[in-house]
Amino acid sequence: MKYGPFELQPEDFLPLDFTEVERDVFVTPFLGAEGAERVLLEVDRRERKRATASERAHRQPSSMHDHGVSLQSLGMEALVDDLLARSPGLRDLLARRFGSVGGDSIDGHYSYLVDYGRSGDEDLGFHVDDSEVTLNLCLGETFSGSELVMLGRRCDEHRQTPVRSGETVEILHEPGFLVVHAGRHRHRVDPIRTGRRRNLIAWLRSSSYRGLDSSPACPDWCGWP
């Protein structure tokens, strides 16, 4: 699928090799260096074309980030659809491990690029995502710090409960690697120390799951008590 003057090629995709670093938190190689670089170049090209710097400064990619850009504002939302279409192994993981929370019926997403660095966001506090499942793909560039720290999966009723022993898992981002986790898995981003980190975040959503009339007050997947 094309997104303007470039398109990802089959050789841009790496063989999937999912590692479960914590319960229902997976990391895998996903996109090669050339493919990741082309995505960033296209994002930058469209940002320059879209608006002046002063206009861009007032467009937050999400309520939690001051720096970055939504794919929708760039006309690139089809990129995430294409990544899912080209990755049957990823779709299988979503259905098999996240089916109880809509992972087998994903029919929409909100996706954006985040930008960490001295001139971007430097960290991100404790939060959960507005998603059934989140994809977090590191595209570049060169950096240290800015680790993703997972803090345990909770239902809404128990979101503010303490982190239990063994629930804290630190993930070191690496360009081309994808992190997959439930939207209700609590997490934060530690301060970036050097360089610039740019990640593609996709909040995958299921309208049928969100439309359910009722659900248990505390589902089986909640890590509390």
C-alpha cells in the first residue's frame, strides 16, 4: 500500500520472534532500518508541507504528549492498517492472547508518532492507554534512556492500586522493535538521557468489545489482589 511517494516493501519487514517479557507484554523485531527510516522521512516531509512550525506547536498528538504528530493529521492512518495486514503473526497474537479484551475484533485505531528528546517530550508519567491493545514501534533515532516501564495490568476499578513485586518490567527500546501490550497495562516512560527517540504508537480498538452491555467488575486478567 502506498502513502504518497513511498511504500513499504516486503523486505522491509523482519521475521517476527515474540518474547513475552511480562504477562501479556510482548517484544519482537518488526521493521528493518531502511523501512523505519523511510517512514520517518515521509512523516517529516508531510509535516513540513502541512503547516508552519507555529501551527504544529499547537497540535498535540495525544493528551499525554506535547511533541509528535497524529497519523490522521498527515493522511497516513492507513499505514497502521497496512502493518496489520502484512503481519498475520501479529494478528494471530492479538486474537490468541488478547481475544478476551477485543483483540480478535479490532476494527479501528488512533495512531500517532511521539518524539522524545531535549527539544521534545523528556518522559511520561504513570498512565494507561485508551485502547484494547497498544502497538509501540520504535523507529529511531539514536538515544539512551527513555525506557518503557510496565507496571502491572489492572481493571479500571483497581487502576491506582500499588505495583506488586515482580510487576515492574523495564523495556529498552531498539529501532525496528515492536512492543505489544494490553491498553489497561499500566506504564510510564523514564527520562531520556541523550539523543532523540521517535516511536509509532497505535491504540487498537474494538467497537464490538466497547459496545458490550456489561463486564465483570474485576476481570480475570486484572493483577489485583
